[in-house]
Amino acid sequence: MVAQALVVVSALLAAAVAVAAAEYVRPPPGRIILTEHTEPADHPQQAHVSAVGERHVRVSWVTDDKHAQSVVEYGKASRNYTMSATGDHTSYRYFLYSSGKIHHVTIGPLEPSTVYYYRCGEAGREFSLRTPPAALPIELALVGDLGQTEWTASTLAHASKTDYDMLLVPGDLSYADTQQPLWDSFGRFVQRHACRRPWMVTQGNHEVEAPPLHPVPASPPPFAAYGARWRMPHEESGSPSNLYYSFDAAGRAVHVVMLGSYAPFDASSDQYRWLARDLAAVDRRATPWLVVLLHAPWYNTNAAHQGEGEAMRKAMERLLFEARVDVVFAGHVHAYERFVSVSLFPSVHGESIGCPMTRTRSNSHCCRRRQGFEKNHRLAPLSMMREASFGHGRLRVVNATSAHWSWHRNDDADSVVRDELWLENLAANASCRQRQHDEPTAVNSRDDEL
Ligand SMILES: *[C@@H]1O[C@H](CO)[C@@H](O)[C@H](O)[C@H]1NC(C)=O
Ligand SMILES: *[C@@H]1O[C@H](CO)[C@@H](O)[C@H](O)[C@H]1NC(C)=O
Ligand SMILES: *[C@@H]1O[C@H](CO)[C@@H](O)[C@H](O)[C@H]1NC(C)=O
């Protein structure tokens, strides 16, 4: 049913896309917006929050003042803080740059779907956040490749015009590219959104910030800034690294897996072993929805970044396919593309393709190049919708069987829905629920090549 419906959708879209491709010309790159800190040194800046387990939230912020306390006071009424929590702090050096004091404080247990008011370090302004719901429905917003340009501003403004519960970012945040003050500027730039709803992120290539080819003494490790500033709940999901982790949302109805495109992923890697354990622990009766985010797409018909996700796809796709992951979101290519398809995994093994896996790339921003899709790319028949637009995506998980996906393109001041579809949950479908492979078959590497 689903597969057929989607084939129909694809036939219709093929015509529509041809027209759109001729008409839609993405505007030129936006100007970078630098955001200063104009308050006293002990006042919080760059505040952002992330979910930690089902009932806690981590509040992260930076102070220039090294004596500021890592404490958060909070409560359900404005300026009436009935609770407080103390956390820890970190900092890092990147050659001549020395970061501010980076605070991380976990607050809770918190009630679901509730607004909390909070203050960081007993100084400065009050913030407020709303905790995610404890059950479906849940609305997840997605933006990749953020940057800090005029386009980033309009995308985040569009995304927040319609309420959402959490923002998911499949990598590439600040585009600081080793210029560390740009991380601070980015933190201030996104604060107004990131202090209000949990932001769950994974890393992209712009987070690596690898030191020069020939490391000099005391050169910073990769991900120095990202790891210190954007701490995600990896311990809580049994992951040994901040570069990959998972979390549950809407009670346990949605399990979100954040993979690391720039951490080792081969079969002998920690990430691979963790992923296998993590997926095996998901009980699809309690957790119908299984969603994966990563940075470098495994499927891509754009001329940009061809093949960059291929090694990871080969290493890990099988795990995702066998776990019946419902949807995979990626970033990296600054254009929108949706595949409805299936893992290539079963097809190269000569088996019938049973259950669709939807893969979507929802990216945005920073783009300096015009992006071009390859008309005759081998995967083109699997590509349902592609358009070199900026914007954001939304996954509204309505109930255990249905979720609605939509792509909202930035059209100057407006946000326009350019693509949408209903996803049927794979675990709800008896013919998809069953694992089809008990024993791994050797992958034919020639056929498996994309
Ligand atoms: C379950 O999935 C299969 C394979 O995609 C499809 O043919 C079938 O119609 C689905 N069942 C339901 C109830 O949608
Ligand atoms: C502060 O909150 C507490 C607990 O909700 C409440 O009992 C108290 O009356 C509030 N105080 C003020 C000044 O609003
Ligand atoms: C789930 O939501 C879809 C879309 O709104 C609806 O058609 C369907 O009946 C719902 N299923 C259940 C079990 O409530």
C-alpha cells in the first residue's frame, strides 16, 4: 500500500519537479550576522537547553566571568524560583583562543508540556523553556547546516512561528571553521530559540576543526569546541562519545538516534557496537517510531558531496534496515531532497524489497555555491523530490501509526510548504516488523556501490 502510494506520488512529482527546477532559483548567500555580548561578564550568554532522559533538561551557557556559579534556579512561575540545581563547567583552549566558562546544569525532574522559568548563575535575565510532551503527538522541527547568516535568521524565525517541541540538527552548527569567536557569536545568535526548546544536535564536518596536518605541541583535539559547548546526553544512552547518542521522546513513542558521520563507524568501531546495542534494545511495541539523524547523506543525487556518506552507508545501513528504521534525516548538501525508497541493502542481496525506508535531507543555509542535481544520477529514480531551497522540516508524529513530514521553504518573508507526505509506521505493519535476515550475507561490494 505505502510503497504503491509513494510510487504514484513519485510519478506526479516528477512532472512537478521539472517545472519547479526551472522556476525556483535560490537567492544568493546571506550575510553573516555577528552577535555581540553587551552585558556584564557574569551574565549568562549563549544559553541553550537539551533533553536529558524523559524528565530532565540540561541548561548550558557561557560566562566570561570565571567565577560565575554553575547553578540554575527554576520554577513554574516567573521570578519565583522554587528549585535550584548545581552542575559543572568546562572550558577549552584553541591555540591562542581561550573560551569562557561553559556551564552545564541538569534540572529536574520536570513535568511534561510545562513552561519553566529559569535563571543561570544567579545573574542576568530570566529565560523560559517548555518541556516536551510525555506522549504523542509530538512536533519535531529539523534544520541542518545552520550557520549564522540572514538565512539562518529567517529559517529559525519561520520554524518558531509554528510551535514545535524540539529542534533536531543533523550537523554543521556555527561554521566557525577554527575561528573560535564565531562559536560564541553563534551561541548568542541562536540563544533566543535554543533557550526555549530542547535542541538536539549531532556533528557535521564543520564541527571537526581538526588541527593542522602536522600537529604542533598542545594542538587542540578534534571537536574541542563542539564537545565543550554542545554536550548531548550520550552517557544516558550508553554511548561512550558525545559524537553519537540516542534519546526517547513523547514518552517512549519515538526513539531518535543521532549518529556521528565523523566518528569511526566500521564494524569494529565503538559507534557501530553501540548502535547495534541501542537498536536491539528498542521494543517496537512500546516505541513504534525509530528515527535516525546523521550528517553526510547516504543517498544524494546532488553534484555536491557525492559519495561522502558511502563508506558509512556500507558499514551501517544493514543495522538500520534490520531494525526497520522509519526515517533517516541527513544534512551536508545545501539543498532539499527526499528519497522514498528502501535500503539498497536487500536489493543487492537479491531479495524483494519489503518495506520502505524514507530518507530525507533537510538542510538549510550556509551555501556559497549553487547546488545542482544530477539528472541522470543512478539514484534519480529513487529521488521523490529535490529542490535547492533553504528552509526547515517538520516531523509531526501523530500516533503510533502515522507521522506527517513537511518541508518549509523560505520564500523571502514567507515560509512555503513545498513537500509533504504521511509516513506509515513500519513497526505497525506486520509484514515489515519481522526481521528478514538472521545471518549476515557477505556484501557484494561491486553491486553495493552507489
Ligand atoms: C505493509 O507493508 C507492505 C510492504 O510495503 C505493504 O505491501 C502493505 O500494504 C503494508 N500493510 C499495510 C496494512 O499497510
Ligand atoms: C511562589 O511559588 C510557590 C509555589 O508554587 C507559591 O506557594 C508562592 O505563593 C509563590 N510566591 C509568589 C510570591 O508568587
Ligand atoms: C492516526 O492518525 C491518522 C492521521 O491523523 C489517522 O488517520 C489514524 O486513524 C490514527 N490512528 C489511530 C489508531 O488513531
